Amino acid sequence: MKVTIFSSNQPRHLNLAKEFSKISDQVFFISEVNTVFPGQVKDFFKKSKVMYSYFQNVITSERNIFGDINFLPDNIKILPIKSGDLNKLKKSQLIESLTSDIYVVFGASYIKGWLIDFLIEHKAINIHMGVSPYYRGSSCNFWALYDNNPSYVGATIHFLGKGLDSGEILFHCLPKLQSKDNTFDFTMRSVLVAQQAMISTIDNKTIFSSPSMKQDKSQEIRYTRNEDFTDEIVKEFLARNLDLNKEKFFYPKLLNPIFG
């Protein structure tokens, strides 16, 4: 089996490629590169003391679960590009990666043009970190916690569509709360649950066995953009120091949910 992944370069993104390499003959990994020091270096997220404090927590949880950045196995062919350059690539530049059996998108920039048409035609699967259609856009699990909705922390495995997080849903993935979880551990483990569930269903060939479901946009709670993620919002969130063990979980309507 050959797999093509469009993703990024943080430990959680590298982990997806490494896990696919265990069940695949060849993995083509198109990696959109951002700084691995968010909050400390200005990039997709701004540089500030508040952002630095926030992302130090993110990095700690991410490394505890996925390890640090490191080199990838031999059966992964990586094409690193600057974040935002994906839609400028020509078909000839990606041609070797366009004969795969499975196409996966996770944490890539918004895909347009010939590439989105190709990926939709080949039933590409997107991992959306957020429980869609309730939370769509950027940093969805942060916003679910900000809204005191821990039941809406998770991931949506869905077909890639032309709209952002709009393709038909295959299933939802949610983390089980563990006694020592802080908010950063809880949200980061939702990534692990999503990756494990998707890879498992691809490996056993059940990924497409259940009917998919159209997204009902009338159920949307928040649609967020990166510019909504401000110092003021983050500072308020950190000051609240949310204790998830004191929260009650009321899960929304989910499709074929997988908990882990």
C-alpha cells in the first residue's frame, strides 16, 4: 500500500507519517513547515509572552504523547515546503505522490485549485481536530474548552471537501478523560485517538464500510479563524485554569464515535 499525506512538521504530524510507515510500503509526506517554537518565534501564531506561556504547555503535552521532532523511517519520502506554498505547486512537482492508494490531510493549509479536485476525486480523508459540525475552523478544541464544552473536544474524520471542514463525516474520535489530565494533555490525546482510529480502520479496510453523514451547518457553535486566537483570549483561558475533573460531560450527536 502507498499513502500520501499532506500535513505539517510538529511532532504530532511527524507521528502520523511514522505510524503510516508501519502499515505501508511507501509513504509520501508533503510537510508544510512552520516554526517548532510557536509563541517564541513569530510564524503562524504571534510571538508574545502570553503565547509563549501557552505553547510551552502545548509542547510539553505534545512531546509527552508523541515524542520530540526527529528523523523519519526509510520508507517515508518527505517533501518539505513553506506553509502556504502548497497551492502554488504544479502537478509535475507532486507527480510521484499522486499514484497512492490512500490520501490523508492533517493540519495542512487550505487546499485549492487542481489539487483539491484531485484529492476529492480520490476520496481523500481529512483529520479535523474538532468535533464538526459544532466547531469548525482553527484551534477548535481550544475554543470548545474556552466555551466550557469539554464534551466537544475531539476529532472528526471526514472526506475532504472544497469548503473548510465541510466534507461528509465518516466518524468522530474523542479522548477519555484521565485522572491526571490537564486541558493540554486532554486535547493532545484527542490527536492520538484520531490517528490511531483512522490508521486502524484503513489497515483493516473498514474505513469506508459505514455510511457517511453530511455536515449540518445549522448545528455550528463556533467557526473560528487564527486571528480570533488573541493574547487577551489566551490570557483569560490560562487564568481560569480549568479543572476537567470537575466538569460534566454531555456529548453531542456523534457519528460512529470512537473513544480512546
